[in-house]
Amino acid sequence: MNNLKIALLQIAPCGSLEKNRQKGIRACKEAAAMGADIALFPEMWSNGYRIYDRPANEWKAEAICADSDFIRTYEQAARELEMAIGITLLEQFAGAPRNSLILFDRRGRKQLIYAKVHTCDFDVERNLTPGNDFYVAVLDTACGDVKVGAMICYDREFPESARILMLKGAELILVPNACPMEINRLSQLRGRAYENMLAIATCNYPETVVDCNGGSSVFDGVAYLPEQKGSRDTCILQAGGQEGIYMAELDLDRLRRYRETEVHGNAYRRPAAYGLLVDTAVARPFIRENDRIYI
């Protein structure tokens, strides 16, 4: 078997950029010692997603550059530990910060910067700059090249997020998160993995963090096996609420065989019938006064 080991760093922030840096590096070292190929942080690790119940100008001042010392520490760690790291941050950006993930490969090379496309504009994230695209990188791992994409938290709510990543070739989607992972959100992740025939790894904050409950998960997207009657549970990891590092092993060979033969993903789509999906018009009952329409 060709198993890709994914470490979900379900850890609580410490209240400052420097303390988060130190704790994050310790977690990466522990994940590497466990044999991880990829380590993933929860959403906006640089400031612990501390953007609620605070003036926007206060938390905006905590934004850091994508090439800051904080980020370079994780670049160096990826290289020294020979482990890919998906580090998250409140990223400085013209106009307003972004909610971002930077993925370094095991050589410390920056493979992608992804900014959350579907910001929670119904709430405080309206003060962020949304991303405008989804990206897939070819990640060099000990298991060979793996095509990896990213989405962040609320992106999960939109089928288009995972769909476009599948169409761009993603085999694995990394999902930093900062919200309660209850049955319906877990069902969304299960559905995104199933319908696109790819793996989805989600890392949340533990239950000690306000409005979070752990529940980090990995769905491998493989619903049917030749030797097994009926469908199987695609969830290969489901963390509890406690702080910790949770490891999943993704069978890449099995996933790739499945993608070559099963009926989902891009096998039998009818794109000509989907034109309304890119229509920018919004009709009732979905009109919201604070909606930002992007064309």
C-alpha cells in the first residue's frame, strides 16, 4: 500500500503570535516524529482566529505578511523535518487582510497560497478580502507526487469549491476550520468527498476554543470496493473534542484506482446544462442587504 500520512494539528492557540509560533513548531515536530507526510493547522493559526467580539481595526492590525518571520519559521521547519506543512494566517493584503493558507512541501518550497473565497460576509469576516480562485499544487511527498488543493471552513458550504478543485485535478483537499463540526457540516464534507472521488482532510480547533468542538476528520472518498458488498464509510478519521495530533493514513493507490473506474467526479457530467451556476443574479429568498456580488 502507498499510504500518505496526514497529521491534523487540533491544537488551541496561546494568545500571541510568538506563542502560537512556538506551539505550532512543537506540534510539527511531534507530527514528524509520528511519521507524518503532511501537517495541517486549523484556520487562521497566526492569531487563533480571534476576530470575534473585538473591534475590526484591532484584529486587522494582527495581520502578517506571507513572507514574515512567522511564516519563514514554518518554511524552515518543513525543510528540516522533511514534511509538508499547511500553515494558516491572517494575511496582510491591500485594502483588508485575507484568511489564508500557505502550503510548503517537504523541501520547504512554497507550493500555493490560498485565500478563503467564501468569506462569512454575514458576520465579522465581511472585513476580510475574499480570495478569487482555487488552486491545486503537485506536492512532492515520500509517497510520490500528490495533487493537493485547499478550501477553508465556509468554502465547504458551496459544492462549487470542491468541484472546481476536482476539475483542476485535486486528489486531496486540505481544509483548515474554526467552527463547530456538527452532523450537517460533517455530512457536507462526506458529500464533497463522495461526489468528487477525492479525499478531504479538515483540521479544527479543540473544544477548549470558543465556538469550536474538535471533530477534525478525513474522508477518503472511496465509497465502493470490489471485495465489499454495498457502500463503505468513507470516514477514515474522526477526532474527538480534545486537543491533540490526529493521524490518518490515506491509501493513495486505492483512491487512484477508484477514480479511474467509478461513476462520480467528472466521468459523466453535463456542463452544457449548468450555465445558471455562473449567473450572478440573486433572487428571493436569497437576497441579503449585506451581500457582496462578485463578477
